Amino acid sequence: MRIAVIQATSQISKNGLIFDAVKKYASSSEIFNFGCTKDDADSYSYIEIAVLAGLLLASKSVDFVVTGCSSGQGMMLACNSMPGVLCGYAPTPQDAYLFAQINNGNAISLPLGEGYTWSGQENLEQTIARLFSEPFGQGYPKDERERKIRDANLLKRIREQSQVGFMDLLHTLDKELIQKIMTKKDVVDFVFAECANPDLRQWLHEQKKKTK
């Protein structure tokens, strides 16, 4: 699995915690850290990060995105507005485990601004641990696994049929939003190099020329 870590600028202090936990508990995966960190020249809202998460997944540059914002709710909603993204909300280890096993999505949003004393950091680490504790999509509870897997696949088909394609979405986004996401050069350059979708790669090429 190829995993991207990317969260809103409002929670840059949590980036290291998330990245270290993902490296620890998904150690067999390729993990890419896209911040946001204090080294970014710009700040990015949860909506802008959700578009970038959608870009990472639509391009098949990564298989899974670990993200978050202050509440986790806004990022989850914004990510689920991106075609092809099925994002869960995981305030607890149990929520993370159930999402991975029952819903088998490709992104998870963490509430990064709530309760961050020592126990908050411990909860975040244990949430990541449970998320990656078993292969995704096995169904839960185990005696109902076949029905749970069938329902998860049905949901994905319904979402695909009810959404526009990611390229169609890009063509409707405001110019200002496109210009902003193009400033996140680590993501843009990574997707451009790794992109499996020739139409999306061409779109990025055109946008990169406009911003030179």
C-alpha cells in the first residue's frame, strides 16, 4: 500500500505525530509525508487539502490518505465530496478499525484539535495502530463478513454512479482554488511523476505551464 499523510495547516503541530504513527504501524507500506508543516510557503484550508487528497487518489499515485483538521468533520465531508474518495471519520481506535474492516475506504480524517494533552497523543497513536492492525475490508463482525463486504462494495458502486468523474470536477473548480492547489508543489510534482491517468497528467502539465 502507498499511503499519503496530509493535513490542514491549522494542525501543523500534529503532522509529525501522524507521520511517525503511520510509519510505525504501517511499516510494510510506502509512506509519503506532504505536511502541512511550517516549511510550507502557503497555508491550506481543509477544503484545499481535500482537493489535493482527491488528486492523489484519482491519479493512483497513492492508495490511501491519512488526513485531518481541527474537528476532523470538515475534512471528512470535504474529502467525501471528491469523486472516488471514501473517507471515514475516526475519533477513536474502534472507529478506525470498524471503518477499515467494514467500509474499506481510501481515506481517514482525524480530529486533531480535540483533547491534545498526553492522552490525546496516545489516542491518535492507538487510532492509527487499529486502522492498520489488519488488512482492510475483511468485514466485521466476522460471522457477518460476507454481508458486510457485499454492502461495502454496493456502496462504492452507488457512489461511483452518482458522482461526476474527477476530471469533470476539476474543470468546474474556481480558478483561484486551482491556482492555490498548484502552489502545493510537493503534491503536484509527486502526482505529475506518478500519475497513472494520462488525461489528469496532461491537465497538470497545462496548469504547471500557467503558473510558471
